[in-house]
Amino acid sequence: MTQDPRTYIVTGGGGGIGGATVLRLLRTGANVLAVDISSRRMNEVKTRAADLPGRMEMVKADITAPEGADGAIAYALEQFGDLHGVANVAGGMPDYVGTDMDRPLETIDIDYFRKMFALNVDSAFLMCKAAVVHFKQKQYGKIVNVASLAAFANRPELGNVAYNPAKKAVIGLSETLSVLLGKDGIRANTIAPGLVMSDKASGTLDDGFKARHLAQVPLGRLATPEELAEGIAFFLEPQSDGVTGETMRVAAGFR
């Protein structure tokens, strides 16, 4: 007997890691709703997904606002009739220009600090809150939040005084949800990437930065968006049903 395909939401679904995750899940025949602030980026992913067996839908939404997150969950249920997991990949540094690493404290104002938390923490919190209503009814659900090695704040040139605590809060969100929601069959885990050379990073980080970073990476290379997508998919798919409250570093050995 053939089972119905699983259904997932991927936020930041037009980005490097998010787009790779959408494609990875579609290859298994899953239904995937990509959520992003940019229709252009999502359309580029959809073009790459044209020959894959899964079904991809898209919604443009600002998920740092409750109505954006609620609307994304409602749209997924309307389109697919079910939801098995949410990957909260959306995040990063607002208005990133390549000079944000290790910014002096005195150059960071409260608006930048709050915007950092909105982009990384509010978005994940709101998507989790909206999805859990359906997951509790189903008594099953998978949440994957994407943090960063910057959450551990033990290396230079990984983040800054706003980004690092925001990503630490993402880990705390997953760990807390794993305890609160476990009895409802809901798992919450975290992926922590190191430096990933997205198009944005490639265009803003100089060769010296890349060389300094690579010199500290045990594998001598960076993890790719596709490798990050494999980690996210592991936490979404049934093989990880016995795992919750964990953080997986996917960073070529960099800690």
C-alpha cells in the first residue's frame, strides 16, 4: 500500500540553504511549501525543481509578523491537506554587506539588535506557534530550526554581538519546545551551520576572510548548502523520530 507523501514547509525557501532543502525534499516525492520574502528567488528554485517528483508550492510572506506565519501554515494545509514538518531556515544578518563580523558594540544600535532577533528568533517562534496547533491535533510533527556556530560565540569572524545571541536563542527555542511538546509527538531540533558560501557571502567576503576560516576547518573545505539540506532533511523525515532537543553541527568539523 502506497503511503501519501509527507508535507513540509521551508522558510527562506528561496535562499541558498533553504532552496537546497526544498530541492532535497522534493527529490523524495514530498510536498513542499517554500516561504520567502522574495518571489524571484523562489521562482528560481521552482525552475530547478521542474523535473523532480515532489510538488512545490510557494507563498511570499513576512514571517516576522504573526499574520505572515499564520498565513503560511494555513496555505500549506489548504494546498496539501496535511503538514508533517517545518524547517525554519529564514534568518541571517539584516542588510548584510560583509562588514558585520565582529562589529564593535558601540556601532550596534537597538534597532539593529531588535531587527536581528526579529529575523532569526521571531520568525522561528511564530512559525512554530502557528504549526503546533495542527501538530497537536495530529499528535505528530517535526520542527527544525537553523542556528549557527556563532551561537557558541567561541570563534572570531563568525558573527557579532547581535547575531550570536539571536542564534543562541534559536537553540534555546528548540530545546524548550522539545520538552514542552514531546508528549504531543512533536520533535524540535536544531542545525548549526558554519560559514556557508551562499551567493551573498561569496560576493561580500574577501579572499583573506575565506582563507582564515578555511585554515581552521578540519576537513579543509566548507560544508555546502546541499550538505546542510541533508541535515535538515534528516530531522524532518521519519528516521529521526527518536531524536528531539538536539543540535547538529554541519560545518566540516569546525566547532
